Amino acid sequence: MDSFLYYAQFADFWQRFNPLTPWGRDLKEARRPLTEAAPLEELWDQTELAAQILEQLSPAALSQLSYHLKRLPRLPRPQPLFDESQIFAFKKFIYNYRLALKALSPQARQAFRLEFNLEPLEEALSRGRQYSEAFLVTDAYSLPLAQVRAQLRQLEEELGRLVSQQRAELAQKYSLEFGGREFLLVPSEALPLSAGEDPALSVEAYDEFQRLVRLRSTPAQIELQLKRPLLQKEERQLEQEVLASLSAQLNSAWETLELYTQRLATFDLSLASAILAKEEDLVRPTLGEGPISIVEGRFLPCLEYCRQEGRPYQPLTLELKDSCNVLFGSNMGGKTIALKTLAFLQLAAQYGLFVPARSFQTRLFHHFHYVGEDPRQLARQGLSGFGFEMRQFLEAWRHFAAPSLCLFDEFARTTNSTEAEALLSAILAELATRPQVVALFSTHFRQVARLEGVSYWRMGGLQQKLLAQRYAEQDSPPPDWRQLDRFMDYTIWPAPPEQGSSDALEIAQLLGVEPQLIARARQYLIRVHD
């Protein structure tokens, strides 16, 4: 499966499927290709619903919706006592959930069963003066708590007054300006001897030139300082009572909150799918037991490359009536892109997304295999190219009793052509008896056996007439490799029994091989055919 995904270059497209909530991202990460029709049809139905909602949303409403979906936090699991940071997460969720729903119409909310019945809980988490996305145990939660905090404030005010009075007296008596500091370093000669006997000061030698002078608490200050921890302990106890009460309410609401997150995840995934479908003009696939039909399918990585390079792009139209198919074609004629287009469309469909095509009808597969060159694996495995392909083929073969899609890109190209054609013909004969497997082979080998139950196709290939016209134009330089795609026909046609050339010499010339080498190659080709 990893090789198939890599071959299809599917990762970037999957990355653009971007749910915004943590639960939506969890579901995306857990998703694998679906092999049953019912859950796929449900996902596609939900995408269509989300697409209708998306069309009705103004840019401002969509921005508001996206903003609040992104800000939804994960919720702590039920427990006897939540701390303030955990209760903050609940409050942040409720606040952003309510405003996300506010961006949607009643019909949109009903379509995904998005409800908000949390007003009492939101009010319980918002008492007192505090920000919408913050939580504090304010005085409004408890009269005894408010009273204790008032006593603490009075204590601190009185303690501050006594300290200020003490510092003012010391400044007047000894010119000691503590400001907000607890100690001073004072030159020894500047400190009167009487300061060392003052009960409000602690004086000790710092070095032979300076004295370290600290403030000492007065009896009145000590009395207040002893009261402080008792009041603080009472405050914490009263705060814990508030947190316990709120925790009980949150635990009671947990099932409702969990239900909301599940429905949000469904909506989030559907909206992300609809946004991707709108951005890339994707369509809903259709499922059936008949042929695989692609009408103007687009391989998005190649399409994006062509856009960046200013090159033309030709979509793929192909109907695979038989389960076993062979695709012949020119070098650089588009065979690999045709295989990748099928892989890309099938993956998008079975991952529950819409697909880049005018239409795509397919069936469902349990296994996906690619047999061909894989630069990631070849060096690591220590195998020859042919040995690596055989290992890939044997891994695929084990799954061919179940519905499987297998793509063979230039299979056995690294071995003797006669033996490769014999091996390919034998595999075709076997797969033609297994209708549960859909196989598509691209190949240059022209002596592959023509068998019942196997369809044979060819790429349009190099357009010799267009190329000849270009060579005949006196004022135009000969085309080079950068213009190759302008002379290629990437449409797929039924292959005639007798295959023509693969255009290798013409393409080699366009790629820069010297004309005298091309001429000599043509002479050898004539001798072989004679």
C-alpha cells in the first residue's frame, strides 16, 4: 500500500484535506481506504451537504466559522475534580462552539444535528467579571469566598500601610531609603551607631567598608503575617468547593459534550472535503460492478506542474471493461501518467473524497499494489531491478484472491525482452481468469500475447504529421525536448493487433541525440526488419 500511495503521489493532496478541529484531525489520521459502499456513500452525502452550506456562507461567515473551529480545544476526561486550567478548556470549547454555530444557518445546523443547549453551563462558568475565553474562580461564586478575600485585601492593605510607615520613619531617622527593597548596602561611616540598636533594623557587616541593613517586622506586622496563611488556607478550601461544584456540573454534561464533539468531527471533515472539492473542481464518484470509467480524469500533481511550466495538460478518458488491460505507447508518451491518474482517482474515492474528473465510475478494492521501479526501496533492499519487481509481484499475488487493483509500470523491463514478454503473457493469462482483480500494465514489449478477456490499448503517441510540418517550416527552428508535449497525443485508443514503432528514435532526436547517430540507428532498424 505504501508503494501504491507513493506512486500515485497522493500525499500532498491528502495533506490539503484539512479538518480544523482536533476530533476531525483524529478521524482523518485514522482513516484508511474504505472497502464497503455504505460508509463511502454516507461520506459523499455529507460532503454534498457541506458543499451546499459552503455555497450559502458569506466570506465573513466562513472566516468566522473557521476561526472558531480552529480554536476548539480538546476536553479533559471526566474526573472528580477539575482544576482551573481544565475548566478553562471547557469554557473555551463552549464559547467557540456557540460562535461557530452562530455562523451557520438553522438549516445547516439541522443538517448535521449541531445543537447548543449549554446556556446554563456557560453561565455557570462565566460568573463575575472575566473574559469570554478565560476562567477564574471569582468572588461571584461564593459569598464566604468573597468575604475571606475581602479580609485578605484588608490585611494586605494594613500590612502595606505599616511597612510604608516603618520605612518613612527610618528614612527620617537614618536617611535610609529602602523604596521597594528588603535590604540596603550602606557605607559604614554613613550609618549611625544607634541604627544597630533599633528594633526595626537588622545591621551586620558586609565587608570592611559596608554594612548590610535589613528591615525587621514589627509586632503589629508579625501579627498580620501570621493571620495571612490562615486566611489563604480558608480561601483555597472555598475555591476547591467552587471547583468541585463546577466539576459536578461538567461531569453531568459530559455525554452531551462528547456527542457535540462527535457531530462536530463529522461536520468538520465534511466541510474540509467540500472546500477541497470546490478548490479543485472535484466531483462525486459513482460505484458499480461494471467497467471502470474515467472521463477527463486529472492527475493533479502533473496538472500543477504543467500550470507552473505553462505547458498544456490533457486529461485522461478511459473505460476499462475487462479486468485485465495492457497499455502500449511511445517513450514519454504518457503511459505512466495514465496509470498514476487511475491510482490517484481510486485512492481519492476510497478515502472518501471527491475526485478530479468530469466523471469517475469505479468498484471497490481491498488491496492496492504497484509493481515497478521504486527509488525509495531499491537501494535499501539490495536487489536488482528485476529482483525487486519480482518481490513486489509476489506480495501482490498473495492478495489476488480478494478484490485488488494492481498497476504494472513497465513490468520486467530490466530483463531480456523475449523472456519478459513470455512472463508478461503468462501473468495476463492467469489474471484474465480472476475478475476480482483489475490490472493495468504499461509496456514497450510488442510481442505480448493477445488473449481473450484482456483489453489492449495504446497511447496516441508522437504526432508525426505535426512534427513533419514543424520541420518543414522554414522560419521555425527544429523542436527540442521542451516542446515534446506539444507534438504528443495523450489520448488512449484500442490497440491494433500489429503494434507500430515506439517513436524512440524521433524522441531521442528531440532530446538532443546527434542526427548522424539517429540515421545510423534507422539503418540498423531496417536490417532487423528485413
